[in-house]
Amino acid sequence: MSSNESPTIKAFDSEAIRAGNFALGIDHEKVARETDSLMARMSLAQKINEIRGSQPKPIEGLYYAGGDDSLGLAPWKMVDGPRGARAGTATAFPVAIARAASFDADLERRVGGAIGLEVAARGGNVLLAPTINLLRHPGWGRAQETYSEDPYHTGVMGLAFVCGAQNHVLTSPKHFALNNLENTRFELSSEIDARSLHEVYLPHFKRCVVEGGAASVMSAYNKLNGVYCGEQRLLLDEILREDWGFRGFVESDWFLGTRSTAPALNAGLDIEMPAAFRFADDKLEEALACGELTEELIHRSARRSVYQKIAWQLTPDGVAGRPRPDPEVVECREHVALAREAAEKSIVLLKNEAEVLPLCAGPGVSIAVVGDLANLANLGDRGSSMVTPSFVSKPLQAIESAAAGATVEYFESHVDLARLADFDVAIVVAGLTYRDEGEFIPTAQQEAEDTGFARGGDRVDLDLPLPQRDLIERAAASAKRIVVVLQGGSAIVVRDWIDRVDGLLLTWYGGQEGGTALARVLFGEVSPSGRLPVSIPRNMDQLMPWDVTALIVEHDLLPGYRWLDHHRQEVEFPFGFGLGYTTFEIEDLRMMRGHDSFLCHVDVRNTGAQRGATVVQLYVSCRDSRVFRVEKELKGFGRVELAPGATVTLEIEVEDTDLRFYDADSGGWELEECRYEFRVGSSSADLPLAAEWRREEGEWRKSNP
Ligand code: BGC
């Protein structure tokens, strides 16, 4: 079919993503008037009540803040988190980095919507998510909570989540900003220059705030350039409010997120969570008495909270004048199906030697399932993002039921694996658990010391734990054919054993439907279509230095593939990489000028024999720049699902504003006059299509081919 005849789809449909987001329909003039008239009736004590949480521990998952019946002001009821509602039981979605691997913004919008609805059904009105700290290094303990090592990708997914969730509740993108090392998070200073901050570490926050109308933002525990983020005026006042026009409130991260009284309020922190310590009456009185603090500042922060309550038409029962949703929506059939869809789309096929996958499940086939993780509900970390579903589909049971025609036998990790030689194929489920990576909870450290198990925190290296590597090696020594299913929340180095296995699937922490999704991929009901949102190096030395005890960490323009490109490192699996059971042709790049943007069209054809999806990726390189530029940067992507033989034209729009660099000297963004190379393909390392445009004397010109 020629390109003219194939239907055109948009890689990113901003209108569809933003649909139903309550924040985008607010009449700000009216809200401002109502807020001011209410504020005029509030005493200082009533204002103070609005700027702090009400009790240190949550009640049924809800953290309360503010609220006053006599004023008709309902309290904030805040609920974690990024992979589901942490309030009672709830649908456990795959972790965010897994969903990020789908490169499917519409899916993320729907997941955000489902989590938001469940939070509302549990009585909450603020969702403490998404986590959008850029994955500076894959060893970060909370890597699983965030999306990616790329700011554009993180921005699209974060925005989609915010928009979906804000159909039902307020969101709070976190942790603002540069929170990307766990073990020292309470003391760490993230050091950064203005250009790296604006170009790499903040654009995704900006998207959530400016395009998504995120109603609140959570500040980070760490310092930024030596000042705690909860009292960092540059972040909370200058960038967030003055530059981006943020109208919401900033709440601190819990306990140690508020470090002072007057400096925090002065800098623009509004609500101390989860309870009054630094914003306790005596502290505020003291600060007022000595002149460090003014009543005007308390008014300012209280007003930001009240403003959002009025804007969102908050009632004790819900937002937007709607009643609290029926609890039946929690883990309803649609949400569980969505969790499965997300898990399926997140699975990344990394190796498929001699097409070992998909497996046949017919009579006479024998399958060994190996490893303790095959029989474990491995949902990810047990910090604030933990979710408790009422049931979990585990790999072993899901494989057994999907392969009912075949013989399936289970081998635990510690048993002799010599008998694997008798089976057609061995599926080894290996990886990490909450003990290996996750949020660092100080109280959990005691348990760690008592039990001798590490619990959460950063990873010192990216290898599998020794017993897991040993399991794979022992299975590989006996099995005829071996497929490794890796679970974990970030990059895992596979160099030691990858050459000894036939198939490799990265399934992350796949949520409560993870087992079913895995079985459907293993047996070919769906073709895997996930793509890596994090580069997998051959070894840690390929990456930037990593020290989990660091108290000062320098940030620059080079996280993730930017660093690897710059240092000419060839990795094991590049950013954006993933295989499937079918094949795609991406061809005929056409580029047109739109209104202040480029419209890039490519034809995508499923050339294989099975339905499947691919992710078309567009990267831009700037040549002849007068400043340092990284080798290339992701500026657009689109997931395309097609029946065999079908073709579509994909349109990726790249706005001129996305081609600018941040000029620290002038403190502004500049669209430079230089050459721009646009490259398109199926991963950061496979970009066969290219077009070049020059910007000269304020005009765009296509370079000669
Ligand atoms: C985490 C936040 C979380 C909060 C409330 C903090 O320790 O860093 O991400 O939202 O706890 O549970």
C-alpha cells in the first residue's frame, strides 16, 4: 500500500491525553475572587491550620491536612502512590518503569485514571504521584517508581498519568527535585548548573505543571546546590511559580522534608506533611515574634491550599461536586484488565535465539519452571509505593493454566537441576525483590539488621544477587533450551550469563496481573512490545560513577544514553530497544514545516506473520552548535500496533521549543541557528532514517540530501 492510502495516526495526541482533566477547566478569575473573600474571613489560627498535616500516621491510608467545617473547607486527604492506591486493598498495577516500557501515553493516561478513581473511592482527594525524578543512574533504589532516564519520555508519561488521574483527584508530581539517590536522601546535595537543571532534570516537571495543570507538587528531601529542596527558593518560587505559573500548593515530603519554619515558608513551601513539627504553633509564634516570618507569608501558603480546595470544589466526600465513587470500582474487572494490558505491554523481549519464543503448549511438550520467584507475588518495593491487591497472578500458576495441554513441573531454587535435561524447555524466573531495591525506610533498617536481609535502598551494583546468577548458570548447564524471565525495577547486568541462555524477557514488577501477562507472552497470545526506558550496560563501568554513600552528587547534561553516546560505550541493550514475534518496516521519512513545529511522517508496516506493536522513535542531533550538545536526544515517539501486512502513517510532531537549549548566561531558551539532524528508527541505536534542516537568519531550510 502506498503511503497516501494508509491511515495517519498521531504519535502524541495532546487533546486526547488532556481530556477530562478537571484542572484544565478551572475558571481562575472566579476562583481567585471566591478564595479572597473566604480568606478575608479566616483568622490566623484558621490559616495556620491549612498549612500542615493533621497526624503523623495515616488513617486507612489517608494523610489529612487542613479543613475547617465552620468555613466549609474540607480537609486534604492524601494517598500514595505511583502504582496504585495505598489505602486498603487496591489494584496493583505494574510499577511505573514497567508502564514506561510500553511507551504508550494513552495507556498511562488510563492507568492514572484508574488509580485516581480508586483513590477517590477510598476517600482520598490528593494522589501522591507520579514520581518523575529522572533516573540519573539505574542503581537508584526507587528506579521502579519513576519512568525513565530520558526527560522527554518521562515528561510524556508523567503528563499522561497526571491528566488521567486528575479526572478524579488532584495529583502531586514528586519529588521536586533531583531526588535520585536513596540511601543518603535526607542529607544529600544534588549539585547542578542552570543549563542541566532546565534541560534535563526539570522539563518533565514543567510538562506536568504547565500542560497538565498538576494541582500540587511534593518537594524533595535532598538539597539542591546546598539548600534543602523544601526551602529552595529557586525551585519553589522562581521556577515553579514565576516561570511556570504554578497555582497549586507545595507540600513537603514526609517528616524530614520540612527542615525549618521561616526559611521554608519564605521559600515557597506551603504545607508541612504529615504533621506539625516545624510548622507547629510554638515554632510559628517564635518566628513571627522575632520577625523572621510575617503573617502575610502564612496567608500566602494558606491561600494556595484554599485556592485549590475552591477550584476543585472539594467536599468532605469528593471533588468536583461529585459523590465519592462506589468502592466497587476498586479492583473492578476493568481495572484488573487494565493492569493486565499494562503488564503485557511492559514486557521487553531482549533475546530470542533461534526463536525459542513463543513456546508451544500442546500435548507432549514438557516445560520446567524454575526458581522461587516463579512462585512469589513479587510486586516491588515495600516503601510508600506499596500496594496491596486482594489477589496476585504468579508466574508458576499462570504458566500451569496457560499450558494445560503440556506437562509442567516446578523446580525450587535450591534443588538439583540435572533433570532439566529431560524437558523441552526450562523457564527460569530470576531477579530482584523489595529486599534488593526500593525506598529506604529507616524503621525497616532495624528489621534488616535483625533478619540479616538487606531491605530496600539503592543497589551498590547492577548484577543479580549471587544465588540468582547461580540458579541461571545451573539451569543453563542442564536445560536443552532455557528462557530467563527477569524481574526487577531497573537495569540488570546480564553479561555473565546472557550467552548461555536462549531467551530473555524483562518483566519488571508486573503488578497483580503480571503472571497472566507473562504466560500470554510466553505462549504467543500477544507479541512482546515493551522497549527499554533505561539502557542496560555490559557492566557498571560503562556508566557514570555511582556511590550510594555520596553526600554530594554532581549532575550534568549526561544521564543515561547521553552519557553512553558521549563516552562511545556500546551497551548490552540500548535505550528504546526491544524485540517482538513479528517484524516491522519503518520507511519513507517525510518532514514538513507546521506552525512553529516539524511534522514528521513515516510509514510503518507489519512485515511479519503476527499482530504486534513497535515503538517508532525520533531523536534530534544539533550540529555546528556554538555550545556543547549531547550526541542525540529523544524528541518524539509513537507506539503503533498493527495486524500482519497492515501499514499506517505515523505523524510525530516536534515543536521548535523542543529544539532549544538553555542559555545560562542570558537565563533564557534559545533556538539556535545551526543544523538539526532528525533521525528515526526503532531504538536509540537503530536510526536508519534521517533528514537534516538548517536554521538560518530566522528561517528553516531543508539541507540537500
Ligand atoms: C516518600 C514519598 C511518599 C511519602 C508518604 C515519603 O517517605 O518519599 O514519596 O509520598 O513518604 O508516604
